[in-house]
Amino acid sequence: MNERKTENIVRKHFEKFSDIFIEEKKSDNIKVNKLLKHASKKGEGCGYPEFIITYINNYEFLIVVECKSNIKKHESKTGDKYADFAVDGVKLYASFLAKEFDVLAIAVSGEKQSELKISHFLFLKGKTIPTQIFSNKLLDTKSYLDGYTKSPEKFRQDYETLLLFSKDLNEDLHAKKVTESNRSLLISGILIALENEAFRSSYKQHKKPKNLADNLVETVTAELKNANLKLDNLENLKTAYSFIKTHTSLSGERDVLVKLIESIDTNVNKFIKTHKYFDVLGQFYIEFLQYANSDKGLGIVITPPHITELFSLIADVNKDSIVYDNCTGTSGFLISAMNQMIEDAKNDLDKIKEIKENQLIGVEWQDHIFALACSNMFIHQDGKTNIILGDCFDSKIMEDVKSRKPNVGFLNPPYKTKKSGIEELKFVLNNLEVLVPHGTCVAILPMSCMLAQSGEQYELKKKLLSEHTLEAVLSMPDQLFFNSDTNVVTSIIVVTAHKAHPKAKETYFGYWKDDGFVKRKNIGRADVFNKWSNIRSEWLSSYINKRNQAGLSVTKKVTAEDEWCAEAYMETDYSKLTKENFETVLKRFYSYKYIYHNG
């Protein structure tokens, strides 16, 4: 057996690519050599991988390769035979390098191209447990880089970093006395301006902060004007961003705005370019609300991104869908829908243009939220021309939306906080009204809407069944909106438009209480243990097949008089209940009753 043959195969493969440079055994990078100083496969001394590969434009990501000539020496059963097995050895090297880098570890065994055994493991910086990734073959360097940057593991890492940055940024803007309602607008304005190459290359050259502030607003206005926004919408946005010109710190203090633009470009723009079609501004808005009371008073709750994605999967959104959100907020649902529609378009550029220009529709009635929605869609390369400023109950707006023939409706309506507020189910019926027959509406609502057996909510339940079909009600995790600092317990409702609910129809009720997310300091609820993907698949399979599954789902014929929730119909194993369970539920129930009735 000759290990040099294996090394030659690997070397020949990677030498074809110009976006990397290849080193063998040692590296010119001082940090790499320092990390490998105690990584010997024999337990002491330096480690010497066959290949250390660095991307010319991405120094944070390394590829390390270990070779063995004998395919029987590919991987040991115990994983700790570092000197004798390719997988064991390369994982050892990667574990040391991952203290400072993201690392792709590649184990290659075999002397002939036709017999090679290849394994890939992704180690993210600071993490001790790798993820197996890619297939059993050597790929081109672009595929490796794309697979790494777009992997779920990398997304979680980047998302946690983004959330931590949002907290620091919130503190900084609070100290600079930028009001809560203007913080997200400021971020969005900077992101829009950075799309302009002239601004990007010149913003550091302004000698006076007032000139930079003026130039920032002028650039944002020009970019939005070039996006063919309606004139009245453009004037509204110009007004929304005008505070930047007069804010004491932003336009008066030296380097404040320059440093802010730099940090946004480094920490936010990079995330957006890597992880497309993600409601970044929505996540910042959640964080900025930590200091605000006004929007909470209006019942605004930003939907977590894994739930906006779930909506599109429940509704089976595809490239031909026309999606409408009558309570647009920061456009989270529309951005998730855009992502799924573009993926289904499979690089058909004409179809993707059509999706962005005509197949995403939103209505938002608050000026500053409307500005956020437009800028958010702009940042994601279009879609903003179909965000309408106004009241979704306005007959002219309803006729306008109806003429576009939407077949999918999404919404998270303002949650009623006062007795005089609009009932949440009215927003659902409003959304259904403009959908084409047999269109699908998916909404997330307070559980109280589903439990009502008297009053206006009960009458709205009757109206819904008389005009539409209740397909499903899905009980959501109790602390789903923990990141928004909101305690409301919710459920998702799925309705087919303009088809009266058949009396013999069985509705699917899902007990979808555990999404795998856990609370963590500084980042709130997060998919720390990578459970969401499997849980989501199980939920969707159960829903699509309308299964009766113990502990997860049940189907039941219901009327408006009934409670619309899985908890009312699922069998309970009382042997597992404890006194503590009973006390906890009572406390939650009385807390809810107090908040609901006292505002």
C-alpha cells in the first residue's frame, strides 16, 4: 500500500481550483500552526495533516484532509485510532483547528479513483461535536463553500451571532437616544444605502457628520425611487427616514454614523448576503421592542422565522402561488414565501422576476412599520412595490387585492389588548374574503379565539364555518413568542376559502407543543439541539396525512359551539399527571384571564 497515491489523487483534484491555496503538513498561517502544535495523532507534539486548504476570500473557513491508502483503514469503530484511521485522524486535527476556525474535515482512503472512500465532517468554531455533511466524493471548491455557508449548522451559528449583535446595537442606540420606533428604520436605511456602490465607496470620506446623514437619506430615497415605488408611498418613506438628518448624535457627533454603517455592513449585510430571504429586520425589531411600550400596546407580535417558514410548508407554497398578508408587519411571511417560491422556480430567472414583482402582496396600516416592510422587501431584491399602506378592511384595498387573485393568505393579526379592539378572527375573515375559491388561509391567533363559546368571537366562528372550511387547528408551544417578551398562548388555524364547512367534515387538530426550541440567555428561544428539522417533518407528515396519533394529533367533527383545540379531544394518560402539573396550568390560566380582562 502506498499512501502517496491517495495524496496525489487529492492534490490533483484541488489543484484545478483558483479560489484556494493548498499547503501540506504545515501552514504559513501562524494561528493554524499554533493550534496544531499539540494535535499529534500519537498523543504528543505537532499534528501534520496531509493538506490544509484555505479560501483566498474566506480566511475563517479551513479544509483539512487526511489520507490512507487502505480503505479498511478509513474509520475505526471507537473513533480514537488517530494514527491508523483517516476519519479518526482528520477529526482530531479539526477539533484543534475549530478553536479558532470553521473547519471542513475530509477523510480520503484508497489508492484508485474508483475505490475511494470519502467522508466529510463540519466543525464550527467553538463547537466540539461535528456534523457529517456532503456525499462520498470529492467536490469542487465552490460546492464546499456553498454547502458550508448554507448549512443549517452555519445558519444557527450566524443567527446566534446576529442576535448578540442586535442586543449590543440596541444598547448603543438607546445610549444615543435613538427612539425605539426609529431604530429598525435606521438599520434598514443603512442597508438600502449600502446597496448603492457610490455610497458604499464614499461614506467614510465625509468630513462633517451632517453631510453624511444628508447623503444617507438622499441615497435611500434615490434607491427607493429607482425601485418604481408609487409616488405617495415614496413620499411616506422619505418622511419616515428624515429623522436621520436631524438626530443630534447621528448628524452632529463625529464618527457615530460612520462606525454604525461599518458595523451594520460587517454584521448584518454579511448575514443577509449569505442567508437570503430571512426577516432580519423583524428580528431587530423584536430586540428593539425591549425598550418600547407603544407597539406592545398595539398588540404587535413578530412571528418567529421557523414558524413563518412552517406556514409556507403547510400551505404548500410553490412558484405559481400568489401570497397575501393583510397584516404585513415587517414582511416575515412574505419573505419566507418568496424563499420557497424561488426555490421551486429552479433558477428560472423570468419566473423569479414574476414572483418578486407580482406574486407577493401585503397591506400594512402603520406608517413606520410600512416603511420597514418596504425596506425589508427591497433588501431582499424586490417585492416592495406590492406592499400597500392602508387599512386591510378598506373596500378599495380589498378590491385591489382581490383583482390580483391571491390563492394563499398568511397573517398574524394584531392581538386584541383592549375590549374595544378588533377581534382577531375578523382579520382572518378579511383575508379569506379576497382569496380565490379554494385558496388556503393560514393564521396564528391567541388560543382564546379557538375556545370561545359565546360573544363576538363565537359569532365569528359560526360565520367562518358557514362560508369556509376549517381544515386544521394546531396548538403551538406556550412560549413561542418568548423572544417578543409576550406570554400569549397561540394556535395556527388552516382554512379553505369560500367553501362552507361540511357537517361530516373531520378537522385535524395538532398538539404541536414541542418545537425543540429551548430558552438560552442572550438569544432567547433557539434550536440549540438541532431538533427542529425532524420535528417539523413529523408535524407536516401528520398534517398532510391527517393522522390520529397519540400525543400529537386527532381528527374530530366540530361546530362553532365546540372548543377548537387538540387538548379538548386527545386522550390523556392521567397516570403521568402530578400535582405540580395541575398547579402550573391553573396559574397560567388565571394569568391569562387577568391579562385578557384587565388589559
